[in-house]
Amino acid sequence: MRIAFIKTLCELAERNDQIWLLTGDLGYSVLEQFANRFPDRYLNVGVAEANMIGIAAGLALSGRVPFVYSIVPFVTMRCFEQVRLDVCYQNLNVKLIGVGGGLCYGTAGASHHSLEDVAITRALPNMTVVCPGDPIETQAAIRASASRTGPVYVRLGRSREPVVHPSPPEFRIGTGITIYGGNDITIIATGNLLASAKSVADELNVRSIATRLISMHTVKPIDKDLILKAAQETRAVFTIEEHSVIGGLGSAVAEVLAENGTRKVLFRRLAIPDAYFQEVGSQEYLRHKAGLSVGQITEYISNIVRQRK
Amino acid sequence: MPKLAENYEKLPREIRRRIVRMVFRSQTSHIGSALSVVDILTVLYFKILSIDPKNPQAEDRDRFILSKGHSCAALYATLALRGFFSEEILESYCQDDGRLPGHATMHCVPGVEVSTGSLGHGLAIGSGMAIAAKRANQKYRVFALLSDGECDEGSVWEAAMFAGHHKLDNLTAVIDRNRIQAFGSTDQVLDLEPLADKWTAFGWAVRKIDGHDYVQIEETLADVPFEPKKPSAIIAQTIKGKGVSFMENKLAWHYKSPNAEQLAQALAELGDIE
């Protein structure tokens, strides 16, 4: 996703000379193509994220369109007050690009895990929160965020994420993408678990559980209509995300269902439990520990669905 | 624009009178901090800044950021007197359904460039504006007014390092050195000294002035950048509560607001000459 991001940003910057790229000294071997092509619009501010967001706000107040890049915790949490006041309160055209969403930096430990970022950015007025599910969605999300006025947070994975969409889907911020149209149950996934969610849906379909699969790349504003349609037309809704069970996609969907649900629908959130990992390991390993491997999710859903038949 | 020399006595007094009334009416805090910066704001807005109240968003205008946003009563009063908006609006300061909140807020009235209130934000934003101008060969300048207590914030020094590194000589920081912060003297809470040396070490050209001496303020601000390829820092020695005898250098007036009697005394001291 990093590569899709930087390639797309370079294309955009070619056409729009107001686009800048800022980094807090991260993105080695990724950002150079922008830095080399547009040196006057590139800034490595050093390891100083609070300052970076302030500078981005100053650039935006001067008519520029800064994309601000770092690892998720450092571009959202370290500088949260600057994001809140400098960017969101002033409703400035600043784009936050977080790399390594969820457990991408698994072995690096809790400092580099990003499991609360969607919750806190979603709470900010004026903020748009987008979690692309594959490189195709990343490309589309970067384009869409550049043409959307106002703050956007794009939560990326890291590298070598599989392509989920065989061809570029129609992508609009705030509109989920229906990948499969089954009518038994619905899986709503976001971000870098989309590929896993697709494998789960494939397996459930093999087991004759007709599974609707929605890529909810935009967590804010959430696509209420698509959620309510799924709740009407299928008998269970599952959310899948590599984020804390508190405050992310699952919470956003729960809010919609609780306030608007027209009938009782079985609803479960599959997410990271409300705890710091005590275990050391890779993204795959930690997903397994959290019950979020493809096999675990598949068994969990199919068991629930069988019990409730 | 009024000629400043003949207004040096009058303008700051009028601004201070408005501040005292605004804070009395709203019974809010920070009157000492607002009175502290009046002379600096007067010189900036009536002499130094290239601005046009009729075209407050002009592309080439100089930018001013009140990083110590809690002094905004002084900024609002200065902007009103400079013609950015009607003086009547000052009466709505911190009132229900009013237009002027208790920390500087952009868009609430013309002329406020940046929303502040949490300390340590303004210099980074100013650095962003300054590097935008540098890279595009634009000629506008950026001025940020910080409190001395604000320099406790690490983000001030992140921005200071950045501006020094990038040689932003179109950026000036004025530090309102009144030596009093929320719990007492800056020496006791968290010693800032040697403050000038710190800015120098971060790559800035530094001057110390009397922050209530209009001539010094004007001569110094007119002389930026002090050195080519360096941002300029002005450490302005000031008195918290300046202009009202019983508020001067008193920590309590970081919090208190005047009662009717105190208002009358303050206005008497500031000369009822409207």
C-alpha cells in the first residue's frame, strides 16, 4: 500500500503544484521518488510530529495541500492535539497518511501497533477516516482525499498486501463497496483485513452460507444506507477490523444498527480485544492470538450461524 | 493609518481601556496576560504589519499569530481599533451568543489568522506559513507572539529548530517575557534562563528589548531579519497587568476579573479620554 500511495501521490503532484509531502523522518526507500521529483514541495521535518502537523496547518493556511506521512501512532496519537486544533478545528486541507495500520509492525511491539487510531480520529469533527483494503483502494483513496476539501486520515497497511479487487471498483468516500452480494449473512470489513475477509467469505460460500461482503473503506462518514440494507436483507452482520474492539468500524456499525435497526439482526464485532498484546510476534501470529486468522473467523461465524439457524 | 508617533500615548491606552471593560463585562480570566502585550500589538498593527483591514485575506499580507491565545482580548481590541471590525463586537467578548471566544479563533472576526489557545502551537504554524512563502518566493512575513511560560512546551523548540534549520528569516517570534506563569514566577516553576542563549543555540538571531518602550519595539521590529538567513527572536521584557497599577506583576490577575470599583479605578488610571 505504501508503494500505491507514493505512486499515486506523485501522479497527483504532477498535475497539482500545491500538493506537498511531509514526513517525520520515516518512509526510507518509499518517499524518495516524490522527494527527487518535487524537492520544493517535500519536507522531512525530522522526528518531530507535533511540529509536523503545525507546519502542515501553516501550509494549508497558505493554500497548499500537505500530505503528512508517518507510522500510524506517530501521525495520529503523538500529535493528536495538533490534529484536533490546528487541523480539524480550523477545518484545514491537511491529509494524514498513516502507514502500518493495525498490527503491520507486529514484532515491533505496542509502541508501533495502531489499535486506537480509528477511534480517536473518528471522534474529531470535520475529519474523514478512510482505511483502504488493498492497493487498488489505496490508489483510489489517495485520489479521492486529494480532491476532497478538508482533513482526511488515510490508514494504510504496509507492503505487499494482496490485491482484492480484480478491477478498480467505483470508489467514493463514504460509500461502501459490495464485493459479494449474498443474502444469508453480511461481513463488513475495513482496512488491511479485507483480504482475510474475502477468504472467509469464499469459504463460507463454499459451506453454503451465502455471504455478502462489503468493503467499508470509509469509517467516517459511515455508509448508513448500506449497513441498514444489509441488516434488512441478511440475518447476521459481522464487522472485521484490525483495530481495538472499542471505537472503530464495529462501533460505527453498532451505532447505526442500534439507532436505526428495523428488525433484530444478529451482530458481532471481530476486532482486537481491549488489551495490549503481551505476546511477541508477527502480524499473522498476533492476528491468530486475537482470533482474527481466516480459519478462526470462518469457524466463529459458521458456528454462530449454525446455532442460530 | 494614524501616524504612530503621535498616537503612542493614546492607542495603547484605548486598547487597554477596552480590554478592562471586556474582561469586566465577561468576568473572565487572563486580563494580566492581555495587558502585557498591548504595546507590542500596537506597534505591530499600526506600524509594522503590511495588512489591509478592507482586504484581510490579501495574498501578500503579513501574517500575525497570537500563539498565547489567552491574550486574545488584546488582539480583538487592537483589530477593532485598526478597523477590521466594528467596535460593538467587542461587547460580545465571552458573552452567550457572542462572537468572540476567550481564546483567539479564526473566522470569528476578520483579521484573526489562526486559532490558538493551547500553548505551543503557533510557532509551528507560523513556520509552515513561512516556508510556504520561501519556497514560492512570496514576500510576506510571519510574526508569532509567544508567552514566556509557553516556552515550557517542547513543541516550541521543535518549531524553533525547524525554523533555524530552514533559515526562515521571514519569521519572527516575539516572546512576552513577563516572568509570571500560572503558578508563579517562571524562575520558580521551570527556569527558562538563559532564554536568549537557547534561541541563539537553535539558530535564531536574538534581541532583548523593553516590551513597553514603543520606540524600541518599533525600531526592533522594523529591523527584522536581524541577520540574513536566520529567523529573528525578540525577547520583550514586559510587565504582566501593565497599565493598571494594582494588577501589575500580580499573579492573581492571571485569574481575577475586576469588580465595578476596580473597573472604575483602572479606567481612571488609563485616562478617560474617548
